[in-house]
Amino acid sequence: MHKPPEHPVAIRILTRILEYVGALLLFAMMTLTFVDVIARYFFNRSITGGFEITEVMLATLIFCGLPLVTLRHGHITVDLIESVLSEKVRRLRNLFVFALTAATLLFLSYRLWLKGLDFYAYNDQTAVLYIPLAPVCFAMSVLTFISAGIALYYAANRNDASTKPTSAEQPR
């Protein structure tokens, strides 16, 4: 039986790191929300800055997931005409889709980086806890850039017509 090629070691390591960071962030958000609700219910006082902490963690969680979604072909797709396309047309379509995805993600990464520079220049912070916004925005930019790199990798290295990786291709 043919076994698909495995992802490079760097991608597998990055995947593992992003999975753990994402799980940790999600657990921290759940814990913070639980403690905040208990504090409001029993002590009539919520955790100071809880909303800001949740916002920062949520933004980081979403952008930690973006490379994973890109790697696993988890973006939303519509396969209305999939069955009538030839294998050659599917390959061309996949090349176009991955290239367009990469270009879009590169543009978003660039704009996020510029926004991070603005945040840094103006020393923008959250209102209550004074959490600096520039590092969060830079992290979002870097994670988007990684997602663009993954899309470019697929555009350059996918030789078949499939758009979904097999279970053996899922990085673990």
C-alpha cells in the first residue's frame, strides 16, 4: 500500500508546539471564565481585567490555530463541481487556490505587522491591565506568515488532485 510522504520534521515540531499552546490557552480561558463567574456569584466582584486577558488569549488562540487549519486543509471549501472536473483541472485549481490563499495570508501578515508597528510606536495598551498590544499583533503576523508559507508549500509540492490530506499526512 502506498504511504504518503510525511511532513518535514520542522512542520511536525511546529504543529506539536501550536497544538500545546492552543490547548493551554483554551484551558486558561476556561479556567479564567469559571473563576470569574464564581467570583461574581459568590463575592459580587469579577476578576479585574478578566475581559482583557480573555481578549488577548482568544486572539492568540485563533492565530495559533490558523497554521494548523492551513496544514490540515481545514479552510471552508465548496465542492459544487468537484465530480465533473478532470484530474488535470483539479491540480490547476488546487495550485491556484493554494497560491491565492498564500497571497492573501501574506497580505494579511504584512498588514498585521504594520499595525503592530503602529501599536509599538504609540505604546498602545489595554485599558485596565496595560497589556502591550504590539507583541500580540506581531505574534498574529508571524503566525499568519507561517500559514502563508504552508500554503506556498502545498502550492509547490502537491502533485495529486486531492484537496484533503489523508490521515497519514496529518502531522502528529
